[in-house]
Amino acid sequence: MSQLRIFRGMEIISRFLTYHIYINHQNVALLKTGDQITLNLAPGTHDFQIKTGVFTSQVYRFSIAHNQT
């Protein structure tokens, strides 16, 4: 397994929004201001996206190798 670590900083402008984290078009986590998560992923290519109640990021594609963090 490989790991993806995501940290959300302490930004003031969007502190009341919850970020919905999508990997391969599936909602896998929620991030509030200051949160950090670690997701276990299979090696390979994955799609990453963040959504809030109003905004949606573009889809970012990334590759991760076996035992990579």
C-alpha cells in the first residue's frame, strides 16, 4: 500500500467550509480547517478532487508507486 497525506491549513477566508475529498470520483474524507488525513491507496494512477457546498476544483490526476508517501 501507498499513502496520500492531505493537510488543510488555517485559512481565514474559507474556515467555515468543509472540504469533501474525492479519490477516483468517490467521497473518501471530510476536511475542516486545520485537519490532516492519511489515506491508504493502491499503487497506480488516481484522480483527486475537492468539493465544497458551492465550489468544485478541477480533477487532478497523479500516480503513486508501491510504498510511496
